[in-house]
Amino acid sequence: MPRRCNYWWVTRPKRKLNSIPEVLSVFAAVSLENQWNGDRTLHIRFEEELEKAKLKSVGRRRDASGSGGRTYAAWLRSLGLYFTDPVGKVYLTLAGQAIVDGKPPVDVLTRQVLEYQFPSAFSLSVGVDRRFRIKPFRFLLRLLMDDRLSMGEGQPPSLGQDEVGKIVCTEAESEKDYERMVGRLLRYREEGDAALSGTFFEEYLGQRVIDLRDPYEKLREIANTMFNWLEYTQLIARDKDRMFIPDEKKARVRRILDTPSHLVARPEDEETFQRRYGLDPWHMKDTRNLIATGSVSSRAIDVQRIRAAFIQKASKHPVSQITTDLVDAIARDTGADRRLVEDTLMTTYPHGAIGGFLANYYEMAFKGTDKATDFEKATTDLMRDVFHYDATHLGQTGSKSAPDILLISDDEGYQAIIDNKAYSRYSITGDHHNRMVHNYIGKLDTYSSSAYPLAFFAYVAGGFAPSIDKQLRAEVNEGGVHGSGITVSVFIDMIKKSEQTAYTHARLRDIFSLDRQITLEDIEP
């Protein structure tokens, strides 16, 4: 019997979900329809393949039993991406299959995160107490929509790691506890740890307290992991150690919370539960007859390896189409027949799979200076590959006279400049105002040889301060050029819309010339 865990718990071999598509594709290539349970050779092979793909750090194994591989497999299982049948064979759920097939992983995993529940087949196997009957991430979103949890006038409702770890993770058993949780959180903000029970450690942590210098560390780490999972859904943003829902996401969150979502029954029945929980956004029921699929051929194994290699590449760079260079690279990486590689990619991913990259791109927008250059280069690639500009990355040259990105449109005869800001609430300070007006706009000819007129400037950021519209208008008025700001979440929505209907450069010029922050209502192609 697993040891009792008297608080919300999520497994976290990695604290963020970005690598799930890659880990899952490797897992599928290694284990699909093999007997996973009890096969240490298979567990070790999975661990070795993760290390080879640089998805897991290479280190000395403590027991040579494949425990590292089992930990990553448990991560996938906890999210409803696969199940094992009564004899231990592995099958992907519809959600898992959708990710391997190149469907947008954020769309798939958003559903899995929001439908994550206690109890589940996984939570029972690791001993999470049965007193919890709740969908924890939906509960957190509900709290984040409650104005009573604002930290001050003009600030959105927010939650901190200590609040979630010490109060919500330990005390919220079901939706019936909602009002009590609001009261407990407000009390904690006033009293701090004095608001906790005198028997807190005995009641909730028992013998699990490891570091007496910071006895709450485990709960804080769980809260941080849950913040990371919610951040992956692109429904929340973070400001330091607090999470909140950006204004442009509140309507969507409200629709999510207004849609009833009931607990999946029979968590003791692994296959039944996982197939119900592991639905993708495009199915209401899993009706597959997996018994009739037959044995796995060597060709099918090669196809899984090809898919795994593709997903690993697509997670690091935007892939909007299948090219001969990509086919050649995957044929080299996998050793598979080139014709099979081309057929597999053209059949499974005819339009590429840009969604896998967008999850990583979203995260870059909140990393500050740590990932600034990566954010700029990624935006350059997207402007080139998705919106078909002649896009040049100029940033980090050491010169303050050049913006991050220069765009050229031969279709419409204009050029434009993009400046990336990897912050959750970017504000145009006096120095940044002067740099845009006097350096980027005023000295265009020092970094561009194009004779086309400058049509617009735009900021792409994780989020903006409330004063952004006023600040943009000041730059427009002084610089004499149209401009705008767009959050990374709205920019990603534009990218998704472009997959259905391409934007013309004339339409893009109109959108980026609004002289204010661009909203979801502005971005129809």
C-alpha cells in the first residue's frame, strides 16, 4: 500500500509540461503495446532513450532498475496520456495519440490539466487521501476570478505559492469548500503562519517533513509545479511568485468555469478511468477496439521513431511545412528509410506542427533577460515562417540604435520594426520611449538599406502595464509612425488563426497600426 498523502499532490520529474510531447513520443516508440509493468529492461531502455534525446540528465543510476524511466512514465500516466491493460501492455489514450499525431499540445494538455482530479487511477496508486474529491486546477481558476482575492485596488485577484501550498492544497477537499477557502486565504494574508492549525505538520505532513529549516518547502514546491502547469495552458500569467488571470483571458476562463465538469467515476478501474479522463478535445467518447489492433510490425516501430524525432525538432523550432531538409535530417537521426520518413511526415503532419513550438515560445515571454535573445529569434522565425515577412534579427548587437527585429514586406512595399519585451507587465519607461522614437524610428537608415517607408512599430510582450495605451500614443505622436503592443497570448492566437486563413501583409499592417494594445477582437484575418 502506498503511504498516505494528506494534501494535493502532483508528480514532477520536470516542473513544467513543455517537454511532455517529446517524452510521450519517446515513450510511445519504446513501449507501445509492450508489457510495461514489471519489465525492468524496458524501463531502463526508456530511461536511456530519454537521456539520448537530452530530455533527462545523464547520471549514475542508483539501482540500475529503470526507476528514472518509471518516474517519467508515471508523469504521463498522471495526465491521462496512456493506460495499461490487465496484462500490463501500454496503449495511448486519445489525448496521448493526439499529441503524438501532432495536434496542438497546448489544446490537448489544457484539457488534461483542467480535468485533472482527485481521486484518479494515479492518485490512488500514490496514496493521495480519498477525502479529496475535486478538480484542483479548475478550483484554482475559480479562486483567481474572485475579486475578493485582489491584493489591492487596481490589481487582479492573485494567489501566491505559500497561500496555495499551505492553505488550498491541504484544506480544499471539494467545491463545497470554496467560500471557506476564500475566508481562509484572507485570514492567512492577515496572520501569516499563525492562521495554520497548531497540529499542521502532524495532520498534513506527518513524517514527510525533510528540511526542518524550511518545513513548508514540499508544499511550496507542489504549489509552484501547479502554477507551472496552469501557466502552460496560457490561461494565467505570473508576476514574481504570484499568479493571476490576464484581462484578455478572463472571458475564456469564465466560459470554462460556466461549463459543468463532473468527476470521472471508477478511478479503481485503470483502463476505464484513463480512457474517460484521457479524451482529446475532439472526442466525446473513446470507442476504439484496441484488442483488434493486432501485433506491432517493424514498420510501425519505425513510424513511431520518426514521429518521436519530428516532435523533438518541432518543439524547438517552428515547423510550418515538411521540407526536404527536414526529411533528410530525420532520416539521418532515426536511420529509417527516407521514403518512409517522407510518407510518414507528409501523412501525419502535412502542415507541419507549429503548436508544439508555441508552448515553449509562450514561456519565453515571461523570462526577463534570461531568454531575451531566444524570444527575439523565435519571434523572427514566426514572422518569417508564419507571416512570410523578410524578417531579420538585429537584437543584442550591442547597439542601442537597432530594434530586435526588422520586417520587410515586398508584397505591400513597407518595412516595420518589432521590439520584444519578456516581461509580464511591460511599461514603456522614459529611456525606452526615447530609444524607440529617436533611435529605432529616427535612425532607421543606420540599420536598414530598404527604401520602403516605415509602416509601424510593435512591442511583443508577456503582458503590459495598464498605462500602455497612453505610452504608445506618446510614441506615435512624437515618432510620426503608427505603433502597437501585443501580448504573446494574443500573438499566438493570431498564429493559430493564420493556419485556417492566411493574413495578408495589408491586413497585418492594419492590425499593428492601431496605436494601442491589440486585443483578441482586433485580430480577425
